[in-house]
Amino acid sequence: MADLAFLSTIPIFSFFTRDELVSAEKRFHEVHFAKDDVVTSIGEPGDTFYVVLDGELEVWDTRDPPQRTGTLGRGDYFGEMALLQGGKRTATVTVSRRSKLLEVDKDAFDELFLKNPKAIEYFARVLSKRLAGLTRGDRGRRTTTMISVASKQGRKGETLLSVAIASVLKKLTGTEVLCVEVRPGSESNNSSIASLLSDGIEAVPSKIVRSMTEQASGPALLRVVLPADLTARAYGDLLSNMVSKLSDSFSFIVFDLGSDTPGLIESANEYSDIFVAIVDGPDDDPGVERRRSLKVHRVINLFNPTSRPVPISSSEPFVIPFHPSLGLPPLEAALYIAEHPRSNVGLPVYRLVRKMLGASVGLALGGGAAFGLAHLGVLKMLESKKVPIDLVAGCSQGSIIAVGYAAGLDVDEMIEIARTLGTRRNFLFASDPTFFLQPGILAGQRFLTMMRPYLRGRERFEELILPCRTVATDIQTGERVAIGSGRLETAFRASSSVPMVLSPLKVGERVLVDGGVADPVPAEITSEMGADLTVAVNVVPPLKRGVETAVSYWYRRINAFNPLSYVMENQQDLPSLFDIVMNSMQILQYELGNFKAITADVLINPDLSDFTWIEYYRADELIARGAEAAERAYPAILKAIDAKLSMYRPAGAGQTTPAMATTTV
């Protein structure tokens, strides 16, 4: 049981006299709960009152699925409503961090609190605040998020990754972050810290803080050496105690657990919210038992000779490629990563941190032939506003741009390529007529020949720096086919095979055509890839009377000299068969694209109704329209991202936004 001086610091006991505190000390019992334990459940008899001495708990409502309505920490209490009303529990309370509670039964509760007018007044005041919070939709702010990083035995990179994660967290959230290197052994200069971890929670946190290394703009650093022969439970007790001492000072604590002490690594599920494992492959065992609330992320560090490349087509695993900075000391390498978010080595770490925060952004680029050049304007504007893009999916023309962006091409470079390829001369050079020997006007081989240099020698999904998938349609079954492995040119060639224009591509048993037939705007794909929020772009406009392609124009001119035109007098103003097919595709892709993008958080529809699908030579105008639409959508994108990050920011820091809403621009 806690002593009287400590009890008096808890708000609900602050108005007790000394005699009342002595009585309370005798009636309360101290109970302990592990992470993920359920303390109370909705509907069960409410015969106990709890006060939180230490730890963190979450309150859940009756909705299906349950929604978190609040967070409880030191000094908070719960269970009083059922006791006051004589009814059942109205909420479920679970343990999000190992907790120590004071528990008292109904008889003692009545004696201690119901006969004390100040206690009744305090209950009423707190209840009023809780109800106001529920009305505002306030789900409570998590006090501290604990992240543990470890690697398989013999693998390298956990210290670098830990410091890099801590550095990026501080940069993205602006909160206080601590990185703790935990190692087994014995060091005299760390004995005081180890003893503090064994003390009760009343030990002064400043004694630990004085042992930290402060950095001007980076996270605080601390090294702790613990005995090498402890059990996982003992390690868990010590580090849980550290979290309790420091949770008021830091929003994030990152533990570097090394790779050589299984018990230390296994202890992570006792106090961690997130566990990051450095592994060799995407299916490797992370080395920790997974509790219900523990999020596990896998990282493949290709600096380790046993690690193998994998297709970069999903949010996870996060692959850190070979890079000269990895040979630097961990602190220097972490600084490089934090300062170079778009570098090959910085990007996966930033993606990992945004995924931890629940704020990873997916970009779904729709199809549309020349209309798709507007995607470049969207990308240009998003980059200028520093909107992060964590993964991309594309259909048809959108697939080509998605693959190029995922391969690391600079947007300005892609714009220059679009200008070059969009000239009438190159447009004609890309044409390789089949003379009806294949099921398409063009074979598509010249198209591939022109596009290969665009990939800068990257040939397979394993070589991408950003997760990417392209979408095609199996014309024999009507299925949407998401391609995320194999050769890149196969992926965008299949996705771009417009029916009647480019011949289908046979891949295995499938015959693949343009993805726009099944899914013109692949917003669902980005969600499946792991994006927490999606920005979708549908570049296909509705049809506009009077706008015609160059093909249509010349068809009318030539048909005017047809000697049989007098026989078809009533048919002269009808569109050609080719126009009918392509206009039908445009109607389908505009309507279906907007429907498929309904799951997106923000939908961008550039106004391209004055353009046609073959006008690649109007690249600059199309790109400008895309940038204008993205500029209009930017406030909605910022609002969606802020809604994800606001719960991690300090109270009063920045604008708090309401729950994320779908916005169409």
C-alpha cells in the first residue's frame, strides 16, 4: 500500500484529512494488472471502485466494434457510476500499459466517499468533464507510446534504427522523445540507474533524466545496463518501471533491445505498444509473443548479408537498402536519415514512423491515356507542399507514372520525359500497327521500347524505393488483377492495354487488358497495401459536346469526299466506330472511377473536359490542370493527415481537427 504522503498527491484524496487518509489506507488494496488485461467489462456487476496509482488504461464503449472513449492514468479513477447508481458497468476498461491500482469494495466506498460532501462535489465535477469530452468526440490523449526495436541474433542495425526512429518521431511530431539503449552486463556507472528501476514509482525521475545525453534537435539518449541473467518477466518489470517514471516527460520512448538476449527481447510485450523486428525475410518470426494490442513491424536491412531483397509492393516489410551512410556510426547515420527523408535509406524509415503514427499516405492514380499527364501536376504540387507519399498504385497511364515515381524518378524529370514523348513525332513513332493480325490496332512493342529508359535500369519490383502496384483486368474473367511482383515493364504494359488500341498481354493463364475496365481509380488497392489514408486522382473527365480527337476530325474531313456519302446522307453526322468505343470507355471510366474512389479520404478530379485522350502533345496544359486541382485539394489533405497526428501532439500544439472526412475537389 502507498504511504500517506503519496496518497495525498492523488487528486481524489487531496481533500481528505489525515485521519481520513489513514482510514483510506487501511480499506484500499493494491492490485496489479498486465498489459491487455481486462479490469472491468460492460454489463458485469459494479461492486468495486478503482484508483490508478501507476500505468495506463483505456475506456471502451458499447459500439460494435467498440470505440476508445478515454485514457486513464495516474490519479484517475473509475467504477464509481455503477456504485452510485447500484447498476452494472457501463464501460469496459483494459490495460494498455502494466498498471498498479488501488481497489476498494462498495461498503468501503460508501463509507469513505458518500459521506464526504467534497468527494461528491469532486465526482460531479469530473463526471461533467467526461461528458463534455464525449460530446466533443474526445477519445483521450495517449500519454506515452513505447516502441521496442530488436534484431535476430547476429543481425545488425537495431541501434541505428532505434535512434533514427526516435529522431524522425521528434521531427514529425515535435514532441519529446527518449531513445534508451538497453544492454545486459555490468557497468558501475550505470548501477545507480539500475537501482532506480528497482525502486518504487515514488523514485524521483530527475535522477534518471540527469543520466541522459541531451541533443539540440534530436531525441534524448540514455544507456542502461541490466543484469544478464534475468527472466523475461524480470526485465519487463524493470523497464515497465522506467516507463512509469518517465511517461510524464516523454511522448515516445524507444527501446533498443539489441539482438543477443532472448529474455530481454521477449519482455517487450510487457511494456511496448509497438515492436520493430529486424529480420531476413517478410515471413520471419519477429521473436516476441504477440499480444492483442502489440503492433509488430518487420524491417529488412540489406546491410546484413543474410537478408534478401523482396518486391516493394506493400507497406510492409520496410526494406532498408545498401547505402554509404549505413557505414557511419549509428548517431551520424541516424542524423543523415532524419535530414534526408526522400533518400533511398531515409524513405523506408520515414514510412515506418508514419505507419506507427497511423498516418501513412497512399496515392491512387487513375487511368486515362493523355489525361493521365495531369497526375504529374498533382505530384508536383504535393511535393512542393511536402505532403508525404508512402505508397502508390496506378491504372493505365497512372500505372506508368506510379512506377516511375516508385522507381525514384524526380517529378521534374518525369515532366520533361512527358514533354519529349508527347511530341507528334514520338507519338507516331510509338505506333506499331498490327494490321489486324492481333486483337488490337497497335502491338505495343514500340511503346515498351520508348518507356524502358524511363525506368533508369530498374527492372523488377525488388528494385523500387516506394511500394507500388499496378492494376490490370483479366478480360476472360473480368477480375481486377493487382500486379506487385515480377518485371516492371510487364506491370505497366498490362495495365495500359486499352481494348482495341493496344493488344492484350498474356501473363501465365491470364489475358490482361487496361485496368480501367475493372478499377479505373485503385483507391481500394492502396488500402490493401497498408495506407492509413488515401488520396485518389480521377483524371478522366465527363464528355463535353464539341470536343473531338484529331482522329475524329480527319475522319470527318476524309469522309466528306466519300463518293458513296450521298447514299448515307443521314449517317454523315454520326461518330465513327472508333469514337463510339472510346467515348463509351470514357463514360465508363469517369463514372466507375468516382465510384471506386469512394473509399478514398480525398478525391481529386481535375477539370480536363476541354482535352481528349490522345492529346499527349498538350502535356504542359494537362500538367497545369492537375496542379490546380491538387492545390484546391490541399486543405482537405492537410486536414486528413492532421486528424491522424493530432492525438500525438502536446495539448495546445497546432490545430486540432475533427475526425477525418471524405472530401471531393
